[in-house]
Amino acid sequence: EAYPAWKAIFDQTADLRKQAGEISYQLLRYDNDTNKIVHFSEWSSLDKARRFFESPELAEIRRRAGVKAPHFMYLQEIERGVL
């Protein structure tokens, strides 16, 4: 039940994320817990991603929906390849 609540908020914020600088995303689910997911996303800048995910606006959206803020980890890409 946690994932559906989170996913509803995720879908509702698609336009906000795009306007804030999100370029693409990928959602992965743990194979042993359907409520645990990993959200990878590519942003136009690391600063824009931080501003969005830590914004009071997003915190308020989560609060109204009763969804806890997930743990965030900000990473900088150093290499990408296709095999």
C-alpha cells in the first residue's frame, strides 16, 4: 500500500519535475518487497535536482498525501556506456 500512495504523488508531480529540470527517470522495485523502490532520475543539473527534492512545495505535497520523504542520494555521473 505504500508504493501506490507514493506512485500517485510521483505521477502527479511529473510536470513539476519536468519544469524543474528532470530529463528522464527509471523506477526499480525490490524483488522481495513490492513497496520498496529505487527512483533513478537524470536532471539538467545536480543543483536543480536538490532544489526540487528539498523544496517546501514538494514537502507540502507529500504532507497532504500522507507520504514520507524518501532517503535521497545525489550522485554525479562519471561515465555512461552501452554494451
